[in-house]
Amino acid sequence: MCIKCRLVGEILLYRVNAGETCVIPTTCLLGNSDYSASTIVEEAIRDVIVPAKPFNQLMIDSKVFRTFVMTNYGALISDLIVLLDEVAFHSLDARLAKVLLDANTPHIARTHQQLADELGTVREVVSRQLKRFEQKQWVGLSRGEIAINDRIQLQKLVNS
């Protein structure tokens, strides 16, 4: 199971995998505030929605539930801090290279628009950057697929 949480019309914040909680609804439940993001389900899921009143009671009554929620919450907050660092201090080309490498496959079946959505930018910017990567022979481009040709150069860009 994988759910992408993102601010509406903005950058991908994080992914939620099987057995994890979603940090934004948890934050809303803890802070008694409205849900300010959208979710995109990438594959079939099975989820549990806990209304505020039972959630709050479980946080008081169940150490196991409280530990589960707070452990997941802490991990996702850490991931959000890493994302903030990447957005604030790394160039788009380095962030794009990281997304490509994180796919952990030599052939990535994603559109330029999907990558743009994940990076919080527009498709044209991603397309131009991918074209530069292709000119350097770091990637190969075809319709709906990106082939990684030079992981080492992409990793150097990420590390710079």
C-alpha cells in the first residue's frame, strides 16, 4: 500500500506505506484542526479511519496505540524535515536526480508531469532538466519511461 500526501497543488510531502500512519491527519487530530492536504492513492489500499473522539480516548487509554501513533509521527516528521532541507538547500536538478535514483530501478515508468508534481514544480522545468541529463548521457528518455544510464553521475549531482 502506498499513499502520497501532498499539499493541494503543491509538493509531495511523503508516502505512507503499509502499517504506517499519515502524519497530517494525526497532526489534525492532536491539534484539533482541519485536514489541509490531499492524498493520492497509488495502489489498492485498506485503511482505518479513527474519528477524533475515539482517537483521543485511545491516546489516553492505550499505551500500545499511543506508542504506535507517536513512533510513526516522529518518523514522518523527521522525513518532512529532510524534505524541507532538500527543497531549501538543494537545486532542482539534484532533487530530480535523487527522485530518479530513489526509484531503485534502471527503468522508471513515470511521466514528466508525475515527477513535476512530486518535486513541486511544472512539467516544462522537469522536461528541460531531463533533456540536459539525456544530453550528458546520464538518462535515456522515451514516452512514459526514463532509463538510468549513469547512476554514478546522478549520485554525484545529489551529493554536490
